[in-house]
Amino acid sequence: MSEEIERIKCLIIGSGPAGYTAAIYAARANMSPVLYQGTQPGGQLTTTNEVENFPGYPEGVTGPEMMMELQKQAERFETDVRNGWVTKVDFSGDTHKVWVNETKEIHCDTVIISTGASAKYLGLDSEQKYLKLGGGVSACAVCDGFFYKNQEVVIVGAGDSACEEAHYLSKLCTKVTMLVRRDEFRASKIMAARVKNTENIEILYNTETDEVLGDGQVVTGVRVFNNKTNERHEIPATGFFVAIGHKPNTDIFKGFLDLDETGYIINVPGTSKTNIEGVFVSGDAADHVYRQAVTAAGTGCMAALDAERYLAAKDATFDVSTSTYN
């Protein structure tokens, strides 16, 4: 049986840098935000061992620690942070309806979507083991490449993003081995040419990962096989990067919000607005280009400000003069 319907002014779906930043701004604007953390409280950063490129942390910070601090900051301004995840929405009418854990129904004046995107992995047990240990598996070269400076790494992928990340790693690492499953790249010709012409990038075609090797704590190499000859060999490496794409966590919004061909929410350029009035998007649910914590936080700020202005324009009883930005 469904619980009693709750009516709230601002619902934030997701708890990464975008969601928590939106909560901080919304709370300081007296919007009484309610934030549901989702199935992975803190988002992708909770799987990142060290974060050194977020402003304000000169000594660096772990991803989980950073998310805990952002949550505390949001709660300081009385954001209602809740466990649970949104399982269904209905944006077809004037009232934005959301269901949590399939039972609790909420009617929202505004909704800020910060559900993020999940990196795709190969699914190997050894890959997941060292990913969870923070011992050398990553899906973000820009985030983690610095930790492999002057070392040898392996990267899997054949698209534009993989080429871009391989080229980025080549500036830091002594050698980058790129594993391409087919006998050609899926990337654009200009991106493929860039990695082909980079001296310290070795490209292995028709090659797949058999196992990520390690000492139980960190990665020490990768065993690969040629899918034409079935020949296997090992590649020494301290880092294993997976660049086979991301999947935006937006399935529940299909049929209501405009999505691109890969599932990212389409926002009005220069804003966080979606095609539904009162529904806003922030972070990696809409960003397939940058995918950084700092850009996610910036769009979380945008979403809260856009939501506040929407409410101010719609409801004369909402006193915009009480909001605080500084």
C-alpha cells in the first residue's frame, strides 16, 4: 500500500557533487530541499581513492571523504538528506510526481535531477577487485592519470573518448598500450591519427583483456589475448584504464524528458532547464563531455538558481529577496 502523498518544494534526485551543491544553494534560498541519495550515495566519486584536482583541497582528498563533507555542508543548511532511490516519475501533468522505493509518492514544485552516469566496465572479476581496492583500475584518465606519472599503463577502448584519454596519458606516462577489440578504430580519423602518431602509444588490434594482474593490492600487469589467433601474453603495467563509454542513469525519465541517442538529458543551452517546466538537470546526467566533479558542482549551482527563479516567477508568495547566494 502506498504511503501518504508528501508535497515538497524542491526535490533533488542524486547525491554526487551536483546534487549536494544544488542542495546547498537551494537550502540557502529557503527552498527546503529534500535530497534522495540513490543507490550509490555520493555517486561515482565514492569509488575514487584520491581527488587532487578539486579546488580547495591543496593536499588532496579521498572521494568518499569529499562526499561526506559535501553532505554535512548541505545538512548544515537543513537539507533533508534521505536514503532511498527514485523508481518512477510522472511529469505529464502540472504536478511533478515522483515515487521513491516504488511506494512513497511525492508531489514536487521543482525537481533537480543529479543522477549522474555510470562508467562501463569489462566485468572481469579481477578488474572489479582492483577497482574496489583503488589499486590501479580507473575509468577516468583526467581524474587519475597523474598518479601514474612516469609509469606504464594499459587502456581499453577504440572510440574518440578512448583516443583522447590515451593521448592525455601519453603526456604523463612512459608508455601507453591501447587495446582495440577490432582491426580498426571506431574513433574519428583525426582522433585515431593522433594516437597513431604518438610515439609512446602502442596499439594492439584484435586484442581483448583476459585478466587484470596484481599482487593482491595493486595492479602489476594485464593478460591479453588476440581474438583472431587466441594467442595470450602479459603486459607489465601499474594502471588499467577502461574507456568504453558511460551510461547515463536516466532510464526512469524516458517518455517525459528529451534525451539524446545515448540517453543523456538534453538541457536548454546555457541553463539547467529541461523540456519540462520546473524540472532541471545537473551533473553527468546531461554532461557527456567534461564529466568532472567541479563541472558537476557548477551545474548543481545552476540548477538550484534556475529552480529558485522558476518558483519566484510562478508563485508570488515565494520571497526571492530572502535567498542567499554568498
